[in-house]
Amino acid sequence: MIVAERIVRVTQPYLVRASDRFRQYKPEPRFEVRRAAIAENETLKAIQQAWQNFELVKDDLVVIDPKESYERALELIRNLVYTKADIDNLNLSLAEFQGEKDFSRRAGIFLSAMINNGSDSTYTIFTHHLEDLGALGIYNTKTIIIEGDAGHGCGIMMNGGTIVIKGNASESLGNGMTKGKIIIYGNAGDYAGSFMQGGIIKIKGNSGNYTGLKMRNGRITVYGDSGHTLGAEIRAGCIYVMGNVGEGAAMPMYGGEIHINGEMAEHLNEEMVRSGKVFHKGKLIFEKQLLTI
């Protein structure tokens, strides 16, 4: 349904020349507003239709293919002309679709495609009204401010830009990211920074288990505590934990650096450190260089 807006101008009585009387027959501004309202309505309808047509791409094992799913979303919205306000409206209207199959990742990937394809550089996404919003910021290149908690896989494979999370994040924060920065003011779940290839993650709260798993480059800073198996199979990059860490830190470790400023739940198992540097409270406690032939 198209709703046309009408503007009524109220002015004080005034005297006019006789020739001025004919000005009343000029087009009124309300016609421009009406055309804008119609165009906006048509844009929202097109976005909603694209959302309804969007489905995740899965393999034969019913495992979601994030790259192909993202490309499908891009294909649906690539030719649409929309504004930041249109993304805001979609974001707020998503609550009514939460019962649909695969909603969390569908919504996160679709919003991410719209943001990356949009003309603005900064977007704010609200999540307080949603139970979960997964994969938001996938392949990100913009600045995204998340007001609330972030779901599973926020910022996965991001290629640049910045994601600011004013809440907590579920597991796999920044999984596979290559560039950019993630700043989270709450806690991060398990596997934060796993398979990270570059960029920066700053966790102002605590992080879960397996932080920096199979990390290849980049930097992770945890201002609170971290769980067990910190930096498992790290090959390059740096992990800094200002607080305490659980068992199994650097087990195993193939390169990079791990800095722990708090207490360690157990002594470092040096036999499991193949290469790399481990610092404890500012002191280098282990260093080994992997020999190559």
C-alpha cells in the first residue's frame, strides 16, 4: 500500500501585489514529498522481496557455504538503490521473521551484503530486539556499530573496516578475518580470532576457550581473562591476555607470540611448543625457533 504524505504550510496573513496572486497556482512542495514517499515505499518493497527470496547455500551435508550465500545475497540487492534509513528499517523489522528457518545467519549475511553494497561508510545495527544475529559483518569493508550483542561468527572473513560491538559476542568472533579491526566492549565466546590471517581484535572483557586457534597472523588483545587452550596451533601473529588464562596455553604452538600478564592455570608444557615465544608477566619464559631445511 502506497501512502502519500501531505504538507500543509501555515503562514501569517500578509499583503501581496496583484501579480503575486497568481503564485498560488504554482506546484506546491507536497507533490515532491508525495513522489519521495512513493519512491521510498517502492524501495522498501523491493528490499523486502529480496529478503524473502534469499536462501542460504548449503552443500550435500547441509552445511552452510558462507561465501556462496553472501554472493547470492549480493546478487539479489546489487541493483537496488537504497539509503542507510532503508537498512535501519529492515534491521528493526527483522524481529517478525525470527521464527523462520536459518533466520540468524540469513539475516546477518543479508544485512552484511546490504551494508557492503551501500553508499555510506558507517552503519548502526540494533540487536536488542533479536534473539540472535549470526555472521553479521561477513566480508566487511565498512564501519559497523552494533548496539547490543553480536551472534555467532560476527566479522568472519572480514576484509577491512571496523566493527564495534557494544555488548557481548558469541563464538567464532573474527574467524578467518584478513584485515580490519574488531572492538568488543563485552565478552567474546569460544574460538575468537580462530584462523585469523590479519587485522586486530580487541576484547575489553573476557574471552572463551580456544582464543586464537590456528591463528596465522594479526593481533588479539584480551583485557580480561581467557579460557583454556589459548593460542592452540598458532603459527604467526600475537596474542595478549591482560588477565588469567586456563589450562593448555600454547598447546601446541608453531610460531607467533603469546603474552600472559595474569596467572597461568598450569605451567607451560614446553614439549608442546614447536616454535614461537611465550611471555609471562613481561618476561620471556620460552623461545624456540623452528628449524627449516
